[in-house]
Amino acid sequence: MRSKDGNDEAMIKVSGLTKSFGDNKVLDGLSFEVAGGEVVAVMGSSGTGKSVLLLQMVGLIVPDAGEIEIDGVKVTSLTERELLGFRSRVGYLFQESALYDFMTVAENLAFPLREHTKMTTAEIGSKVAQFLEYVDMPAEGDKYPSQLSGGMRKRAALARAMILGTRVLLCDEPTSGLDPIRSRDISLLIRDLSKKLGCTTVITTHDVVNAFRTADRTLVLDSGRIVAQGVEKDLRASTDPFVKEFLEG
Amino acid sequence: MVAAVAELLGTVGRSFLFFGEVMSYILRGKIRWVDVFRQIYEQGVQTLLIVMMTSFASGAVLAMQSQVVLERFSAKEFIAQLVALSLVRELSPVFTALVFSGKAGAGMAAELGTMSVNNQIQATRTLGVDPIEFLIVPRVLACMIVLPILGVLSEILGIVGGYVIATTQAGIPGVYYYHQTVNAIGYVDFFCGFVKVCCFAVMIGWISCYQGFYTSGGSLGVGRFTTKAVAFCYISVLVSNAFLTRLVLTIWGS
């Protein structure tokens, strides 16, 4: 896969990934690559292992078989201690935002900086202000997550996920629970920020419209495998019955 | 049946691993003191008033009942000893631990449980931070600091409660009550109670945080795991109290 900037090197390599929960095989030898700077959407019905895939990419779930390599690091062979260091290089946007309730938005954004950098308080404050500006929330820093709308929480969580200058961003159902306008806004924001900050981004979603709107390439997952991939035109032309049914709703 | 036993053993094993991990952080000095002080404040504020009220009332009730019984033997001047020794050796540590479980223990379990079902604990891991170090160690350590302090405070307030009843209703002079109390409590009596309350603190911190940390099942799960945390704390405190009492009596005698 060649990215827009001509970089042949894949930033993310997933090969032969298999995961079962009891008798339920959610991933069945899944393989794909994502080039540096590329935005890829992984689409599929609910319960097809999209979130499980992302959690395996940061080592929060251990696969039964297969390998994941991100930015040259074999995630599947890291120890728990090594995973902690590795995860600080990967941004993760949760479906529920997962901002800390007991911290303000600004404190949530400052948290990873305090943990992983030697920045001064002033530098952290300036970086937090910059990222609040990126997500169009310059005046919301002093609010607690419970005082924000769902869309704002998603945007704040996106800023927290990217504030360490992460090279890889993983987004789990970013439009879930949002109205169509907020869904469009957060989708475009993810795309714009990823391109602006040079992030390689993987988004799991079942929101067809926003997947095509956000991603350079879309993978369709069914029965634990990729059944189709490409841009919107390729997928619309697919003869796979599941892909046709999924896209047509 | 076999599956249930296996699950129980798995839970017990996991809870011991959890406790071992928490203690390893504490023993290695990997402690976030700012968070510990915040937890001390929160747990202390949550329970201080209720511990003060229950302790004072317990001491007062103990003095009232002692007066009734001891007057039958013309020995009401021993009210002070009975109140002081009962509170210091037994009642204050247990009462304080039970009150603390119901307030701060439940609070910790519910807070961590909510974080767990809202993926905040997973998010901590994805931010490259160990949630045990960030969320659990400060709470357990704060428990280990706050509960013994509350235990001693409870003993003092219980004695004050007894003093009020003894001086106003039993007609015992205040100075006499004070001297009888001071003479009655030896170091051994104090440490009997203090060792117990320290053990209870470790158990409450461990159980409440463990239940909260592994909460699942959404908002229903938060309620269920919080209730489990409080019930397990109560059982652990009362059952271990029997063993601890035997232990301290064996070590320090009666």
C-alpha cells in the first residue's frame, strides 16, 4: 500500500489475527495494512469484532493467533510493562469518550502530558489551549465532562487522544450516539486533525456515510474477515451479498 | 457446581494477585502522594461526622447499660473502666470499620465501578498509565491512613460519651472518671484495638477497590458490585475480628 506522501512502509500491519470468545469466533485470520498517514475505516455489523480489533491493537485484548505490528513494534509480543510505554504513542478514542469525570476538560487533556513529558505547567497550559482550539472548544476547558454535550465530549476525548503527538489514532465508533450533524462534524474533525498532525488513523464504524466521508480507504468486515475494501466506488461496485446489503441498509 | 467452585477459586486468586500488585507498588514507593492526600480528604470528610456521632452515642449507651448492671453489684464506680476497655479493645475498631465500609468503602467501589463501566479504566491503560498505580494505590493507602486515625478518634469520642452519662446520670465525679479511664487503658489495650483497625483498613481498601475495579454490567453492575463490596467488607471485618481477638489475646494475654 502506498500512502499519499509516497511512503511505502506500512505503519500498521495486521496478519492472521484470530480471536474467539467461547464458541464465537469474532476474528478469523484477519489481515490488512495501513500506510503512514492513511485514514482507514473498518465497517461491519454490530458484534463483528471491530472494537475487539482495536483493543487488540493496543494490547488490551490478547489475540488467539496472528500478529500486529504498529510503527515497527510487534504489539503482540510486548510485556504489560512495555505495552504501557507503547500505548502512550497511540491515541485511542473510546465510543463513550471515557473522559475522567473528576477532572475538568483541560485537566483531562493535561493528564497525558503530565504523565509522559517533562513540560512545565505553562507549556502544558499552552499545549492544552492549542488542542482545545483544534477541536473548537476554546472556552470549555474549565467545564467537567458531565457539563458537556455528547459531541463535545467526543471532541475533548479526541483532543486528549492526540495531544501527545501520537503517530497512530484508533477511533472506536466515533459517531455512535450522535445526531447526523454532530456525526458529520466529528468525522470531518477526525479526518482534518489526522491529516494536519500526520496521524495514521483507523476508525471502526457501522456509519456508512461518515466512513466514506472520513476515510481514504474502507474495509468491510464480515464473519471475522475482510470481504471488501477500497474507496466508495469500489465498494458500491462489490458483488458480495453482505457488502451490498450493508451499504444499501 | 464444578464451574461455580472454579469461578470462586478464580475470583479469590485474582483478588490476591490484585492485592499483591497494590502492595508491591506501595512497598516500592511508587505512590502518587497528591492523589493519596486527595483521597484522605475525601474518605475522611465522608466518614468523619458519622463516626463522631456513632462513637459518642455508642459510648453513651455503653455507660447507660453499664450503670444498670453495675449498680446491681454496687460497683457503678467501675463504669469508666468498662466503657474505656470495651471501646478501646473491641467496639471502636469494629464500629468504625463498619461505618467506614458503608460510607467510604461503598463510595470507592461505586466510583471505580462507574469508571470501569464507562471505560475510564481502559482509557487509563490506553494513555500509557497503570490504573492500579493511578487509581487504586492512592485509595488503598488513604484507607490505611484514615481508618486508624478515625479508630482512635472514635475511642476518644466514645469515652467522652460515656463520661457525659456517667457524670450527669450516674453521679460519678468527672475527675474520678478521667483518672479511672487513664488508669484502665494500658498500652496493650490500645494496641489490641489499633492492630485490629489497621487490619480492617487493609481489608476494606482491598475489597472495595477490587469490587469497583472489576465492575461490569453497566449501571446495574455498579449497584450490584457496590453492594457486594459493602457486604464482603462487613463479613470480613466481623469474621476476622474473631481471629484477630484470639491472636492478640494469645500474643499479649488477657
